[in-house]
Amino acid sequence: MLQLPVYLDNNATTPCDPRVVAAMLPYFTEVYGNAASRSHPFGWAAEEAVDYAREQVAKLIGAEPKEIVFTSGATEAVNLAIKGVYEMYAGKGQHIITAVTEHKAVLDTCKHLEKQGAHVTWLPVNRDGEIDLAELEAAITPQTILISIMYANNEIGVIQPIRAISDIARKHGVLFMTDATQAVGKIPVDVNTDGIDLLTLSAHKMYGPKGIGALYVRRRSPRVKLTAQIDGGGHERGMRSGTLNVPGIVGLGKACELCQAEMTADTARITPMRDHLEKALLELEQSYVNGSISHRLPHTTNLSFKYVEGEALMMGFNKNIALSTGSACTSASLEPSYVLKALGLSDDLAHASLRFGLGRFTTDEQIDYAIQTITDAVNKLRSMSPIWEMYKDGVDLDTIA
Ligand SMILES: *Cc1c(COP(=O)(O)O)cnc(C)c1O
């Protein structure tokens, strides 16, 4: 029997895998020591668990355990990476290059630094959501200290040409950081073959718990140095002080191990479901995929249904299907997604979009239910829409106000 509501918002967060929860449980009640307590077995056991998790995380991305810094999540990791590099390399320059479709964690951190005197280049993206490599290279100056380009986008799933970007960064001796929060655990990521100097990840996007993540900081060729953003005690080799969240770290480690073991099988199961969903919804007239369809995450699709209000569409079924629209609903305004706008979509089409994030626990039955429900909802809204009627009557709606 199909259980409602159906969860298709895995890009916002994923459920914790029960195996992750099971791995974490002893660390609340039995192995509860402080990993920094060096003087007794409670501390030693906690430290051992942290060391093991550090290996699990490192292994998934091809790093060394010593290169992993645990944080409270990707947002904190992004802040530490960008602000930490900015402060540490101030002597070289104050120029940072990033892209307009980055997650708010990166955008807002860069905006913050801009106010402090940083010079930030905001690269545009093409219709597919990809940056232009020639434009990237042309933006580099002797003052450039960091290129920060996300691995895969959270709204449209588009994967950036990471190796080509890192080649350019290397050639010019500029550090390359990538927000890989949506990519790690879903597609193969390797900091060495991908040429990454700093990378952020988050447990709750990969079937682990919320409130724990990590920053990868390269230690060799080049050795990356960061100015700490949180002081007090010198944990995590001085880069991030504060008592370690041992159960969270154990959960993140387990989540990484499971992703490494099951990524291929998960992708083989999820991709056909995503493709089936996409193909079925594209049968609706005037529907479109947003962003590249060849370079994107296996579990994501973002679709626009022209002449339909995304919010109105959602109202029809959001008690039964959980997903996101292309609008960032703030208290005062209903802004169309800046990511979709950056692809060149009109406000209308951006508002008419739905983001589907499938996951490890998505079933065929849920996908069939979503197809039926959303098809019915789009048809129903259009049947009541004067604009749709005009379109069907052959009125060219793009030429009238
Ligand atoms: C979710 C997400 C973040 C923020 O991660 P938190 O761990 O929730 O702070 C950053 N970047 C991307 C691309 C994300 O999807």
C-alpha cells in the first residue's frame, strides 16, 4: 500500500538511513565520552570512533583522514573555507571568483566579504546552467586567491565541468574550492583526480543526520592553510574548535560508507525512475526540463509547466507530495528562483517549475502516484485558466502584455 505523503524533496534533505541511526545510538548512552578527553577510556573510545569516521569520510572522496575537518554542516564548512582562505591569503590578493547559481551559503559568504573589501567576480551560466570556462580563465588576475564553483546544483542538479575548472585553477596557481554537498555520495567524487583543494559536504544530504558535515582541506601540493573562524580549544587541528559531535560524526561516517558501497546500485535504480517521471510529465504540452540533461545528478529533475502557477499547482497536492517549487517564498514576496532566472527563464516559467529530488527510499509506486497526481493537477489548472484558453486559441501570449 502506498503511504502518503510521498517524499520527493531529497535535495532539501534526506531521511536518515536506519543503519546510520543504529550506528549512532551507542554514542549517546554508552560511548558518551568527550573525544578530547585523553585521560580515560570514555574519551579514548570516543576518539577512536571519530578517527574511524574520519577514515570513512576521507575514503569516499579519495582524501587522507587528516584532511577532513568536521563542522556543523556544509554552511559552516563553506564559511570556514571561503573566509578562512580570504583571511589567510590576504597578502596575495582579495579576488574571489564564483558563480551566480551557487547555494546561498556561498553567495552570502562572498557578499559578506565583498562588504569587507573583497573583489568578487560572479560568473553567469548558460541556458544549461554551466559556467563558461573561457570566461572563468579570463576573470583570473594576479590577485585571485580562490575559485569557488559548486560540484552539482541543488535546484537543477547540473554538474559543472569540475576537472576543467581545476585545470584552469592549477595553471594559474589559484586555490579551487567546490561545494560538493549535493554530489558527494551520489556520484563519484575524488579530490585528487578532480583537482580539488577545498570541498564541503553535509551528512543530511546523504542519508545521515542533520547538523554535521565536513570540510576537506588539501594538505599536499598545495598545502592549504586557513584562518580559523571559531576559536577555543584548538580542536580539528586548530581549524574548528568546539567539542566534537561524536554521534553525528559516527553517523556521517556510516552514511559515507553506505554511499560508497551502494552508490552504483542506488544510481542504477533511481535514474530509470527519474527518467520515467520526467518522460511522463513531459507528455504534458508546454513542459520543459530546466538545465542540462546530459550533465546532471541521477536523482534530480526540474520541470516547468508553462501557463501554470507553481504555487497554485503545489496547493493542489502538497498534502500528498512533498517537493519544492521554483520560488523562494519569503514572508513578504514570492521571488522566482535565482537559479532558474540565471538560466534565462522568464519569471513566469520560473514560477511554473517543480524540483523533484528522488532518493534511496523512493519507490516505483510513489513515482506512478506522482505522475498521475501532477498530470491531473496541471490539466485541471489549465482547464480553468483563461491564459491557457488563449494559448489554445492560437493567441501569441509572448507578444501581449
Ligand atoms: C544543503 C546545501 C548546503 C547547506 O548544507 P547544510 O549542511 O544544511 O548547512 C550547501 N550547499 C548545497 C549545494 C546544499 O545543497
